[in-house]
Amino acid sequence: MKNWLLQMKYCSVVSVKQLGKLWRELPKEQLKRMEAVEIAEYLALPAQQSERFKREFFEFCLSDVLVELEHYKIQLVSIEDLLYPELLQEIYDPPLLLFAKGDTSLLASEKLAIVGTRKMTDYGKQIINQLVAPLCQESLTIVSGLAVGIDAESHREALRVGGRTIAVIGSGFLQFYPLENKLLFEKIVRNDLVLSEYAPHITARKWHFPERNRIISGLSLGTLIVQAEKRSGSLITADATLNQNREVFAVPGSVFQPSSAGTNKLIQEGAKLVMEASDIMEELC
């Protein structure tokens, strides 16, 4: 099924949700035998999308794609592989195929997600510097989204203290976003791991990031929100964490700081208040 999943990932018209629908509702042997027109009809694709899907489906050349993936050292991890993380497989809508660059052995490690605002303050940076080292000493791999701000700082600090980190990005590897973190991306790839649900040529779209967030939380035993505004993508990750029956942790902040409004609200709603790493470890152990 890995080759079929790869072919579907190279059909840009089919969304993550539509691919999941096919996977959940139809027998795998039937999926492998279905023609493009049958898939388009089952998904009720509009005429223009249907024509584009059928064209991309027919034009897909497995050998060319495999050569490209090998050239760029991109590995494939499908939901049927033994390497696929058990925690991620448990969520309602797991990614069926992951593109990976780096050390895939990290998929078997115990992980904690750390996410937060792109508008990180000095307070947020101090929190990251205080918490990440002891968490890494507990052999937790730090998972985040390689976004500007708290995400990037979490990755950097894990690398700085000799810990391990996994970045989950919202674009394909050959269309990396955000460009400000390209050097950090390359540093993580060398010794740690970057994952994407999107084929290498796919550019970032706004809906990719909520989709990406469910993977960040799904890989992890729990999610720590360091700073977040009232309306923040980090709160989407917190919701995904709760839906996946995982632990949500939040760092409190000043009631006068917009960057703490989201985390303070999470604590009001029952998230575990975190002041030091032991607050997290006592829940995970």
C-alpha cells in the first residue's frame, strides 16, 4: 500500500481528510485496484478537480519519484510500517504516509510537544531555557513545528543542550516554510528528524498548519503551551491534544500580556500549570 499512498500524495487535489476517508471506508485491496475515475466519483470531486486528479493520477511515475526521494535523502514511513509511532497510530486521523529526513529512530523515543506564539517575548525565551534542558535529561525528545518564535526556540534549545528534537513542518521538503528557519531546518536534519505529511513539491497552505498540529500532539505524550494569544494556532494544538486523550500543560503569565492570555485560559480550563520540568514529569511518569 505504500506505493498507492505515495501516488495519492502526489495528487494535489486530494486532501488529507479525503485520503483518510478512503482509507477508513474502503478495503485496502479495493483501493489498490480502483481507477482514478472511481476514486474521483467516490470522493464526489467537482468536475475541474476531478479532471486534474485523473491527470495527476495517470502521470504519476513511481520510479521517477523514488529516484527524486533518494536524491534528496527523503525517507517514507507509512502507517503500515513497524517504524510508525504507536502513539500516532492511536489518533482518529493519523497521517497515512510521512516524508522524513534525518534520524527516524527518534520515532521510537518518548516525546513531549512544546508549542507557542510566533511573537515570543523574553519571558517565553527564559521559560524555554529553564525547561528544555531538564526535560531532555529525562530522555524526552522535543517535538515542535519549526515555526518562528517558541517552536524554533524549543528546537534550538534542545540542540544546544545535547537533547533530541523532531520538527513537523507544514510544507514539502523542497518548498520549505518559513524561510527564516531554513538553517535551523538543515541543522535538525543532520542529526535529528524532520517530518512532513506533504509531498516534497507541495507549498505551505494555511490549512496545512492545523493538519500539522494534530501530528505534533499525536506523536507526543503531552503538549506544553509556553505562550499563546487568545486566538492562536497553539490552542488548536491544545484542542488536538485533548481530543487525543493526552496531557495538556501550560505556563502561566501576566494577565497584562496578550501572549499569556491563551495559556492562562487553558489553565483556567484545567491544563496542568507548569513552573518547572518536574511539574510535567510527575504527570508523565
